[in-house]
Amino acid sequence: MNMALKPDPTEKMMFQLTLRRRGVSDQAVLRTMEEVPREMFVDPRDRNEAYRDSALAIACGQTISQPFVVAYMTEQLQLQKDHRVLEIGTGSGYQAAVLSRLCKQVLTIERYRTLADGARKRLEKLGYYNIEVLLGDGFDIPAGAGDFDRIIVTAAMEQIPEKLLERLDPGGILIAPVGPHQGTQTLVRVVRTENGFDRKELVDVRFVPALPGIAREL
Ligand code: SAH
């Protein structure tokens, strides 16, 4: 057995403490962060770093987000067991795995084939059966995918497309990093109300950019 695969219990305890200290308090979210094996989503060379609170490089020049940001965004979504959730930016599949434990179904979209195929295989192998991974463009969600209770964007958008907001069910919540591709972005939370959209800025973050179209490189 490869011992590098087994996270040190002290490390996992520190991981929980860090999330709590930074303000994550939802017990279901904290439990899920404890249960989803982040070491299986990072590059195998980085397994020893999996429980540090930092983003790590994955294939195609992309990143797996910092655990605090994953937990915080998940908490802000206020997920319920019957929710259908859309994620734009599958990357490693880690955020999708976390979401899937707290809702009914996740549709996650990724523009790199290598990442989409990798995440699909990994999620299947780990037993996350309520996640569908789609190769596609988050700026152009297929109409057949329907509407969603929650939408989470995990790549920085210069602005939130109107078309995307229209895919939220009434009472739905969208969370996305918004801002210039280079530099600081702000996490924005939008709630669809009876008469429109309520928008609130949360915290500053750094994400890789959301780019249009399916990537031509693998
Ligand atoms: N949520 C991921 C990290 C996302 S990194 C995780 O948990 O590992 C952002 C991802 O968004 C990258 O993989 C990038 O290729 C993807 N992306 C960027 N623009 C996109 C678009 N228009 N449609 C779909 N995916 C996109």
C-alpha cells in the first residue's frame, strides 16, 4: 500500500481548524470537507500538500481551488438535499464532489477534454454517482440542461452573463468570482427574487479566467 495516500490525522485536524478559524461554520459543509479525499483530486506529486489551505496546479494550466474557498462558496450556496446544481469549471472535480454530498444532483461543465474526462473517471471511481461531467462551454449551457436551484462558477468572469442568471429557478442562488482576468476578483452572490436579482459582494479572491468556447488544445 502506498503510505503517501494516507493523510496524517493531525493534518486533517489542522485542516478543519483552519476552515473554522476562517469562518466556515456550517456543520454539514465542514463534515463534507472532512469526508471528501482531496488527495485523490490533486496531482499525485502533490498528495502531501493536499490538506494545506492553498490552491494547487492541475493539468491544462488550471488549478484546484483553495479548500477555504471551496468550503466558503459551498456554505454560501445554502444547499438543500433536493437541489439540482450547476457548476461551471469542473477542473479536478473536487468542488463538484463536495457539492454532490449536500444536494441531489450536480451538472458540472468543463472546456478542456483532458480535465472533463479525468474528473469523470475519478468521480466514478470514488463513487460519486450523482454528478454528470459535461465537456462544454459555461457561457453556452445547452437549453436541454434545464434550470437550476443553484449555480456556482469556479473561474473568473468579467461580468455575470444575463443568460446564466436566467437559468436560476425562483429563489435560486448563484455564486461567481467576478472581475478582471489578471488581478483581484470579488465573489458575488446573486439571489433570484420574485421581482429580479439581489446582488451582494462577499470577499476578494483569485481564480483562473473563464474563457469562451471548448478548448482547442486537449
Ligand atoms: N472547481 C475546480 C477548479 C476550477 S479551475 C476544482 O474543484 O478543481 C477553473 C476551471 O474552469 C478550469 O478547469 C477551466 O478550464 C474551466 N473553465 C474556464 N472557462 C470555462 C468555460 N467557459 N466553460 C467551462 N469551464 C471553463
